[in-house]
Amino acid sequence: MSNELASLSTAVGLALQAKGWLLATAESCTGGGVAQAVTDISGSSAWFERGFVTYSNGAKSGMLGVPATLIAAHGAVSEEVAAAMAQGTLAHSEAQVAVSTTGIAGPTGGVPGKPVGTICFGWAMDGRVQTQRLVFAGDRQAVREQAVAHALRELLRFIR
């Protein structure tokens, strides 16, 4: 794990522990990378509750309750779906805070308006939801690594 991910994960853990909160994740394009980063931290079981890897649309609907109609209307790679994933994570866990990722890591899969590197993020807690859409450059691994770091960086801002 990079020093940046270790620092971010440690800071997230300290912030969550200070509030007595648990984190859960829902990931598509990052394939569990956020969960891996936080569970690489010793003692993370005190603040990390669970992670969902919902790579398919069916998994997003079946595991998180994301309406198939929402996916059909906006596409799996959308802020609307990222928000629903984060909210569904809270509804299907014991966590107080959730983060979600859905995107196109590449090298294929880009479409007009959603090029390779497009990642949508969702953060949810206490009735509040924040989303963001970014486009990262690089190969598949670079896009995924940047997405994991961004998810954690913004999560830290969200919970503080």
C-alpha cells in the first residue's frame, strides 16, 4: 500500500473512532480497493464494518437495493447510482458512514460523455449524501488507485 493510502486510511480510522462510527463500502470499478486500503490498517475492525463489491448491475440492485430503473435511466456510471449505492450500503449494514465507487477503469468501456477514467463517487451518513464525478488519466491500475485515494480523501472531509 502506498504511503498516501496508509495515511488516508489511518486518518479516516481515527476520525471514525473519535465519533464512534463504523464505515461500510460499496465498490464497483475499484473492486474492493477502498476496503483493502482500510483493512490494511491494523485495528481497522474497530471502525470498518463491511464491504460490498457490486460489479454487476444485478449486484447493485440485489445487494444494495439500487433500483434497476435508476440504472436504466442514468447508467451504472452516474452520480445518481453512486448516491443510491452509498444509501443502500447504510441500509444493508450496521455502519453510520458509507462510501461508494462506480466507473469505467478501462482500457475499454468508454462511451460518449463517459470516457475511460470516469468515476462516480458517493458518500452517505446521517441522511446526508454527497456525490462527485471525476475523470482520471492513466491505465486501468492508475485509474483505480487514483479513485481509491480520492474516495478516502473526500471521505475524510465528509466525516470531519
